[in-house]
Amino acid sequence: MRVVLLFPGQGSQFVGMGKSLHDASAAARRVFEEADAALGFSISRLCFEGPEEELKATANTQPAILTHSVAAWRDLAARSPERLDGAAVAAGHSLGEYSANVAAGALAFADAVRLVRRRGELMQDAVPAGVGAMAAILGLAPEAVEAACGEASEGEIVAPANFNSPEQTVIAGHAGAVGRASALCLERGARRAVALPVSAPFHCALMAPARERMRPLLEGAAFSDASIPVVTNVDAVPVRSGTSLREALIRQIDSPVRWVESVRRLAADGVERGLEIGPGNVLAGLVRRIAKGLPVETYAG
């Protein structure tokens, strides 16, 4: 049976994340210890104890979710390796693409956790607080959302950032333009337009400064060819080349997450089961909306 390993992105964080996994699993504890050493501070304590506001800061959320995801993956490999039998491809949503690269053997975990820490800082710094916004548009076709963004821009930036499911598209850009696009989507039949509590407008052109500042860091990191392909967010195609995986992570920063296309590609390639590894079960729900015949289990440890 062909299995895809799925890794969550930002939005899955909560105080206490990974604590029971850490306490019960030697393999997971080593991951948290490795993260603390690589970052030079205790990300594990922040995961387990908070405070919540500090954990929700993008620069902390990103390494926290990566660490929990990799710890759960290594625990699963040590405790129940049969559940990973048939793993033929990996994919991650936004930040989760780094976890997928680690699981596929393309990127060392210590390098990944340092990179995503810096990624979070640079994404936060790219846009002053209050200038940008994101909103989830529910119940309107992606093409209609994209058209509304084009009409609502008025010289500002607003565009689809996450194509999450056929009926959920997240938009990002300048706050005013996001508000105008949200209103236009509602006028055109969207069921809801939900403002998201995020600290920056991710995966849109406003993130271009973050992309350029991340480029030398990613180019300086060691990437190997992957043992299993990773379906990249930016192109929704399976990739093994370490050079190509690095470039995909660079382009991903200010490009939309093509999750619908990614899942459809996985189904077309014969994947029969998904395994979401890490905090939460967001991806399992999205996959059900995209490819109803593709079952997804979850494992948080």
C-alpha cells in the first residue's frame, strides 16, 4: 500500500504540545533536546509550558511545530515502524514542507529547526504590524476568489495564499485590500469570510523581502537528494533533487500553497493512505474534502 506522510503547518500550536510524547518516548526526547541545542534556548519548555502569547509568535511557532512533528515521526519509527510501511512520498503544508524534507532525508533536523526559526523572524519582519492581513474564504470556488482579489486590489496587494480545499481559499495581502476582497467574495456567494489571527500576511508578494533574506540561508544549508519524493507546495509535483527541494522552499515563502493540487496529484499517483504526523488533524480534514477516497490517519504521539 502506497502511503503519504503528511506534516502540518502553522495553526496547530497549543501550550502543552508534545509534552506527553516527550515524557513517554526516548526517541522523541532526543528530538526536543536536539532542537534546544540547535536553537540555543529551550523551545521544549516553551512548547510544554508556554506562555501562550510567546508560543504564538511566528518565530517560536514554526520551530515548535517542526520539532513536535519530527519527534512524533521518530517516535513512530521506533515504536510502531509497521505503520510507516509503504511510505512512498511526503508532503507538508507551508512550514510542514520542512518536516517533510527531514522525513525524506533531504535536510538534517538541526538545520531545519534553525532555518524555520529564522524564517519566522524574517516573515514577521517583512511587513509592519497591522499593515497586512489574511482571511479564509469559505464556500466560493477558488477561481472566483482569485477574480475578486484582482478586482479588490486597487493598487494594493491581495491574492490567494493557500488553496486549502475546493471550498476554502485563504487570501493574504494589505489589510484594506483583504477587507475589500472579503466583502466582494461575500457579495458573490461565499458562505463566510473569516479574518485570521495571524501576525503577518504569509505566502503573498508582501513576503518578497523575507524570501530574499532566506535565500542565502537556504543556499548555505546542506540538502541531499531525498530517499522518497516530497510534493512541493509551490509546484504541487513530487521532487527528489536536493537542489530543487531547496529552491522550492525559497519560492514557497511568497507563493501560494497549492494544497488542492498537491493532494490531487498524490491521489492520481496511486497513494492509497495518508498518515498525518504532528500536532492537530487539520490536513486529514482537508484531504477528506479534496480526495474523499483517500483515508488519513493521524499520529501526534
